[in-house]
Amino acid sequence: MIILGIVATIIVGVFGSAIGYEMNFVELGAILSIATMGGFIMAEIRRNKK
């Protein structure tokens, strides 16, 4: 799950930067990367609570 989270975060960051570059909002990649990793962290916390 950790490797999947890292790879997904990198991919989302790259695509977010590419999309953000077209919209003059380059920070979009970083924002989406943080949100993606936060989602993986929240899923891991929920899975460990049960």
C-alpha cells in the first residue's frame, strides 16, 4: 500500500502540474499531491482502527 501511495502521488502531481500549467496555476500539482497522500494516510488510519 505504501508503494502504491507513493507512485499514485507522483503521477497525480505530474498530471496536476501539467494541467495547472495550462491554466496558469502551476501549484495545482503540489496541491493535488498533498491531497492524494492525505487520502492514503486517512485510509491507512481507518484500516488500522478496525
